[in-house]
Amino acid sequence: VLLIEDGGEEPWLSSIPLAAPLMQKSRLDWQHLTLPQKHSSLALVDKRSAWPRGRVLGGCSTINYNIHMLGSPMDFDVWEEQYGATGWGFDEMLKFSNKAECRRLRPKIFKQEECSNEPTKDNKKQGCKNNKNNNNTKNREGVGRRGVQHTRQHQDTVQCYDPPVRTLTSKSTLTQAFLDAGKELGIPVGNLNDDIDHGVMAASTTVYKGTRWSNVRGYLRPALTRPNLHVLLHTHVNKVLFEDGRAMGVQFIQWDNPSFNGTVYTRGEVLLSTGTIHTPVILTHSGIAPRSLLHKLKIPLVSDVLGVGANLQDHLNLPIYVSLTKPVSLNPDKLRSITNLWQYFVNGGKGDMGRAAIEGVGAIKGSSGGGKEGQSSQPDLGIILFNMAAVDKHMYSAVSNIKMEYFEELFPGMENQSAEGFIFLASCLHPKSRGDVVVVSPDPRYAPAIDPNYLAHPYDRTCMRDAFKMAVRLARTKAFRDLGASVHLPRFPECVGGVGGGDGDGTVDDTKIRYKDYVDCVVRVAAITGYHPIGTARLGNPNTDPYAVVDPTLSVVGVERLRVVDGSVMPTLTSGTPNSVITVIAEKAAHMIKERWGNGSSLADEKLCYSSPECEDELLASVNIATPTATHLTTTLTLTLTLVHFRAYFLL
């Protein structure tokens, strides 16, 4: 197995969950910019959205905001029913979600002996492989539909050791207020990764012992000592090489010698895990794209596939600043206090720095009911509670590409580093607008044209308006009023001129303005990317879906021995976060590949947990120091089975 990564290893700073913004606009980030937007992004420089994408081992899991949330069952059933993606419905995805997290069902539903991952008295290694019932519940109303994760919230009752995916559940005062606010509005409160399919929950984040638990930590680091794994860093793949429609290898350049064009061949398969932006770019340069585009670029045709680069989707987030009077939020002064720094760096990742800033999430049914919860068929309103009262305005405006005057109006008082408050991020979970990623030059060094086409569909504007209203309703509940909450409604000149008056203190009196027009305007001006682009090589049945790029085995249409394993294959956005879904996609892909090459077994026979309790600290230490050796890097051309480009979400 040869892993080819465009970037390098992750720096130690990336292991700090709250350092995520520092990873953007750095060498770890591709630093993409979209095309100027027609219907949105008025507050952004040139109306272009900054799209950070991971250029480092672990990809976006190394630089993201750590939210772990798979989505609603209906999200995946739509893939199977509407796109012909047989085998990708919720029941099937649940199996591989359980595998990634070594989950089992709650003891109150099934007998404990039905899962063997409880440690024995002598702490011998145990696994979940004998749990015959860990994937057969689909209805999350009132009962656990998935086994409980290795989280602080549940570790007293369920012990599950060393899953590749580890999570931390927020328990802050602000999180509790968020849950209480949901109860006040009649919104279900529970675990969206467990027992409810819509509502609000304490955020589950990929953090373990104060450390970002990226996919490179969970999957790659523990496997680096395997003799059949080789890692090639700082290497850019230009295209896949074909012979008679069969993928034979790849052509690449190395950044320390860009004039050198190298090739490497495989006896097995080529896997592209290059992400929503770069997968369609590599496919196009390889001759797999719409015939008309290839003709324009003078690239030889290998397979005429209409859907390459199409179907681009992303969540939009509308920030809503809420100030507080009670000292319950994070701010820079608290984070850089001697006590907090000591807790984190000396006392084993404890204190405020050992948590993610995302502390509450909601997937709420509502838009078809005009913002009232429970009146749509699946969750459509997204709410994220970002616990940070003040930030460095120059850094945040730079990474988001927002103009400084709009940033200051959106987030007042950011100069006060001891301020109290938080930010709600309101979003439409299932937007109908579609964009594309298009190669503009036959030279692979040229960046593609990225057009998310935000808010082009009228539904998205209505849905975003309802999400805004839901966030404001939550912030104005008694639960938040008890913390001294005050919602800031920005006075953008595009949105308040001639519409109504403000009260003179930088806020807008929403009883004096045409609320619908004001909200629609604020969405057009201030909504920014949710960092969730997907869909440009979508999964489907090529016999019924002319825009399917990969079939249900993730094999690229029209060629052999080439698969795509990343977020580009997702036909639609889920109610959760793509990083969580991509991990599950990769688990399923690994299983299919092992079945294809005859060295796999049934999922029921696979060992899901691979260490005993006393190995936890040893494993954590080992993944911090294990790095690709010189032998790995100099023997990469001895490829034995599979090529993976950029980043791996799984290993065989």
C-alpha cells in the first residue's frame, strides 16, 4: 500500500482543538477561493468565499472544528432510494459507523453478554465482533439506535477500548443552557448520534484527553510499522494512467523538484481520496469528465462522465452573536491564564484548552412550518453553538475573507478580550442549490474554478431565514436570559437603510423593521461557508442516474480498478458533518476492497476493538511519536496493492 500525500505531517499545534483557526491560511491549507457569488457573500472581499481544505496527513480531520455527527437515517435512505446507491442506506452505514467507534447497544436494551467488549477481570483484549445486535435498530425514537461511544458522558456505564474514532461530549454551563432552551421550545433533547434523529444535543467532538483525534491518529499512526505500508509526502498527483480503460498507476511531481514527472504503477487498484475539490480535477486531467470539457481542454478522452465536477453542495452558516453577562463562556483572557495553560500543558490536556469550541448542535425539523419545530419530514434547520466570546478580528476576518467593517458590525466588541458571549451558527441542512468545480486549464498546476452557487434556489433562502429565526428564538429563551443573553442584530447598510430604525446602540429593533426583508438581506450579506463541500463525484446507479460518477462499489464509471473514497461521492449533504460520514464511507470501502481481493472476511468476523484498557496510554504515546521512516519513503515504488492520493481515511 502506497499513500501519496500532497502535504506533510501534522504539526504539534494541530493537536490542540482550539487551534483550528490557526490551521487555516497556513501551509496545511489549500487556501481555495470560490468564484464571486451572485446571490450571496456581499460582506466578503470580491464576494469570494475562502474554502480551507486540508493539505496534510489526515486531510480536513487535522484542521477542522472537530464536530462528530453522522446525520439522520433519512439522509442515507435518500441515497439508496433516489440515486440508486444500493447498499448505502442507513442500516448499512450504521454497521460501519459502529465498527469505526466500536459501539454496542445499551445494556438496558440487550443483555451485556451479547457484546464481548467489556473487559474481563484480567483485562485481556476484547472485541465487539460477537455483538449480533449492534446494527439492527433503525428507529431512534425513545430507544438507543446505536451503541454508545467512548465518551466522557458514557464511560461509567460502557467501556469500549481504542476505537479508531474517539469523541468527547461537552458538559459546560453554556451547553446545559442550550439543552434547556431546546426543552423550552419543545425540541427533542438527546444524542443525535444515538437515540434521537432530530433535536438538540451536547456536541460530540473528535477530542480525546485534550487532543484532536484526527483520522491520521486513529487510523494511520497505529499502522505505520506495518511492512506493507509506505508513505510518500509532499507529492502531487497530476493524473491517473490508463491502459485499455484500466487504471495502471499515477503520474506525480514532488514539490522539492517540480520539474521531475514521476510515475508509479500498481498491480491492484488506484484509490482517490483527494476530496471534493481535487477529485474532479484529477479525474478531468486523467480523461474522465464530460466529453465537451475534455475537448475544450484538449485532454484525451478516457471516459465520458457527465457528473464529474457537478452537484457541488455546501452548508452556509449565518453567524449570530449573543452577548452574556454571566461568566460562563470562553474568551482569550481565560484561555491564556496561567492556571489554564498549566492545566493543559502540564496536567495532561485538562482545562478549557482541552475542549473544542463547538459545544452544542441542533438538527431541527422546521422550515416547512415557518420556523416551528416538528413540521417537516426530516431535520432541515441546523444550529451550532460556538463558545467563544471574543477572537482576534484580524485573524478571523482573514481566514473568512470578510471585509473588516462587516466583521466589526457582525461581531461587536471583539477588542474586549474578557467579554462574555457566544455565536450561534444557523444553517439550512439540505440546500437545493447546486454548483460545480471546473478545470480551466490542461496544466494541472492551475487552480480550478469553484462555484458553490450559494442561495441560487429560493428554498435555500426560505430555509436560511427559518434557521435564523430558530437561533434567535433559542437565544431568547429563559435558559439563556438567565445568563444575561442579548442577541445582536447587525446594522448592515444594505439591510436597514429605509427599512426601519435601530435603537441607537448598534442593534436593530425587530419590531420596527420588515423582519422577512431584513433577515433575507442579512443572509445574503453575512452567511459564510460551513466548510462542508461535497458531491462532485457522486455515488449512484449509472444505469439510471446519468450524473453518477461512481457506482455502489465506489468504482469510477467507464473504467476499471479506479475508486473514489472521499466526500465527493456523497450525493447529498446530511444533517451531520461530512468528516463523520467520510470516515464511515471509508470503513465500508475498505471492507469492499478486502472482499474484492479475497483477503477479507464478513463484517461480523472483523475485530472491532484492538486493545485492552492498560494499552490506552501506551497507544496514545505511540501515535505521538510514530512517523514515516526513511525506509518507508525510499521504498515507495515497491507498490503492492493500492495507491491512495493525499490522505487516507482507512487502511486495509
